Amino acid sequence: MIQTWTERTHEAINGKRSLLLAWSFLCAVILEFSAILDPTLYGAEADSLQAIVFLLSTIVLSFILYPLIIGYHWVILSIVRGQDAQFRDVFRPMKERFGKNVTAVILLAIFQTLWTLLFIVPGIMKYFSYAFTYFILRDEPEMSVMDSITKSRALMNGQKWEAFKLILPFIPIYVTGFTLFVVVDSVLLSALSLSIATILVRPFVVARFAVMYEDTR
């Protein structure tokens, strides 16, 4: 099954890889443009009032803008289904049911964080459990956020190991970026390393999950 999903993913995004990477980059730029205003880049102490206020403001702004990533999932799902898609489509979740989409982002962030704080492995397992949520929000707009999360968990039941193997080739890229994020003694360079890894991995991981979702549902 893994080979079949992989082949279907390659077929679906054939000729569109560069475009999807470019769109992933644009999403990252929009989401992280405020990083250039980070006072710690210009000598401010990380625990100063200025830095703390900026951090809280950035978190709020991120939640407001993060539906762009939901839109990116929707765009790739359209491509997997053989439908036309444009970059402007990533803004669709910000124009349709914005409050619901922001709520989905916040709830998934809370759930993922809590499970990860409990133990790393449960956090990873829940990442796969929630992987179909954004697709479900598109296909079943009448469904509540919690019901969408629950349905994602149900669809992924018994398939988490398959999901892990499906995206395994891209994990080293993200691990490298995350390692640099942790060890590099520079806010700018550490954030840049993680952002680049995320940009490179996102199109292919989302596309594989989209193919898996199409087959599973």
C-alpha cells in the first residue's frame, strides 16, 4: 500500500513540485514576516518586556494567519484530485468560516502540545491521528471542529504506522532543521534552518497524506 500511495503521489504532483515548493515558501513568508521585527535579533534580552510582548503578539498573529496552511492542504488535495488550483486558493479558509478554521488551528496546537509534553511518542502518534483534520474541514464544512478531529482519528485508526512509513523519507530533512534550530547560537539562523526544512518537507508530506486520505475515506 505504501508503494501505491507513493506512486499515486508522484503521479499527482508530477510537473508541479517546483510550484508547490514556491507556494510553500510564500506561505512561510506570510506567516513569518513578523520575525524580522523580533527585538532579540537586535540585541534585546530574550526575557525583556519588549521581547515577551513581541512573543505573545507573534503567537496571536500566527494563529490568525495559520489558516493559510489549511488552505495549502486544500490546494494540494485539489491537485491530488486532478482539479485546478491557484495560489490564491490558500486564502480560502481565511474568507470562509474563518473563526472555525482558527479554532481548529488552536485546538490542534493545544492537543498536540499536551500530548507531546506527556511523552514524545504519544505526541508523534497524535500528529498522525490529526493528519486528516484539515481535509475533512474542506469536504464536510457542516461538521464541527471537534467532530472533524474525531473523524480524522477514526480514519487514521490502525494506519499510524503506515502513515509514518509514508513520510519517512522526509523526516531526516526536518530532523536536521530542528537540530540546527536547537544547537545554533543565533535566533535568526536557528529560525531560518527550521523554516527551510519545513518549506522543503511540507508539499510532499501533505501530498502523501492527501493521497492516503482519498484512499481511506
